[in-house]
Amino acid sequence: MPERAEAARVRLATITVGAFAENVYVIAPVDGTDCAVVDPGAEGRKIVDAVRRAGMTVRYILTTHGHADHTGAAATVKRELGGSYVVHEFDERLVTSPEPWIIEHLGDFEPPPAVDLRIRGGETLPIGDLNIEVIATPGHTPGSVCYRCEYVLFTGDTLFKGSIGRYDLPGGDGGQELASIRDRLLTLPDETVVLPGHGPRSSIEQERLSNPFLRFGK
């Protein structure tokens, strides 16, 4: 695992894949071999090889939302490495019936596996001695979620460094997305590390202070 997250008990690897430069994350406790793979969207072999080199055992394949650039390698990861495939119940339709235009850009898209665990938000998923908290953040899609573990937050396409996720695709709702960010993400500790689905990392403090989309009338 090539990176160590700011939280001392967490190991983190970032693997950028596909035509959309989507960030896949592998998170694990410092002591232990269980891990979770967040948003395996493309280049499944690349993801599988990285996990195998690290000697990790996949317990969960976590989906922040149902768009194909975040789900296109989930089948490969599950077939090769196992793990429970986790999707919010409101995005299962997006997972099973992806937008064709996204698939056309991916090249190696494979239909995702059957959902093993349907979530709604509020669940806690254990990996080793760590717990991953599921935070429902609808807006980019109806079933968008973020996953929080210690002081790292996987935001998918809800919150980016200096931006937010688009909400003009089917099922998107801009007002709902902003409310999700304001009420459920910006209330987290300032030092929380934001790990988005695309682009560089940030922090809750940085986004609260400088993200131009998060003025909230001030």
C-alpha cells in the first residue's frame, strides 16, 4: 500500500483509472490485511494486481454512486478478490442500467455484479479494527453516499477540491446536493481529508473556506 493516510491507524492507496481519471481507493487498517475497495471504475486488472501485491483481503467493494465510471471494474474485483458489493438502494437502478454514453468512453466496462449489501446511510461497516461510516449525500444521484473512516472521507462525485458534482444528469438535484454537503459534510472536523472521485485531495476546512460553490448566501 503506497500511501499512509493522515489518520495513524489507516493505510490508503489511490489508483487512478480510465478515460475519466477516476480515483479508486483501497483502505485498510495499519495492522491487518482486510481492506475495502472504493469505486473500482475501470482497469480492473490494475486494481486487482495492486491489491494482490499488498497481500490484502477484500471485505467490501464500496460504491459512492451508480455511474458507470465508478462501477465498471467492480465485477473484475469481485470475481478475482471477493468482497461484498455495496450500493445505496436508490442507485441500484443506475448500477444495473448504466448510461450508454459513459460506457462508450470506458472501453473495458463490465456490467457490475449483483448487489450484496443495500445501504441507506447510517450504517457502519467494519474492516479489521476500523469502522467505515456510511453518510447519505443525495444530489449528484439519488443514492450518492460518502464513506468516512477515521479522518478520511471518500466523497465520490459529491464534493471535489474547489467544486461539487454535476447535477444535470438524470436523477440529479442541485439543491439537494448542496444541502447534503452543508448539513452532512461541512459539519465534520476541519482536518477531515476529502478524497474525491476525480482530481486531487482536499480537506473539509479548505472547502468550507474556499470552495466557490459553497457560499450559502454569505
